[in-house]
Amino acid sequence: MPVTKETVLLEGVLKGAGHERKCRVKALRHSTYADECATPTCFSYSRCQIEDVDDFPDGDYEVEFDAHRVAVTKKAGRYFLRCG
């Protein structure tokens, strides 16, 4: 199955610690195509980054975009993917 990759900017919602707001998410989108199909059969994302700033406190959050959810941690004013 062929896979294409492109960097995209998506609208998302950031939630956690009693806060919620819209945000922009920059991500690498992987589009998977079934054999000889012109439209993708599924999408996955990697290298997700929140592109805008806010005054939320440091802590654990979740960003939702394009029916995907990613756990992030805000530390020193920047968001990082949360592992494990």
C-alpha cells in the first residue's frame, strides 16, 4: 500500500486542567492508499505541534484534531508530546 506524507495545519481543541480552547496543530499527515485507489483509505499523524501560545498553566493536556487525540504536557510555556 502506497503512503504519502505532507505537513498540514489543522484546527484542534486543547483541553485539560479545567481549561479548553481552539488551537492550530501542525502535523505530518500520512495518507495510506489501497492498491490503485485514488483516495486515501486512512490517515495517521506524527510530529504534532501546537502552533499558537496561551496563558494556560504548565501541566497535562489533550489536543483533539481530525478525530485524533494526542496527550501533551505544557512545560515552561511550550507543549510537548507526552510519552507513556
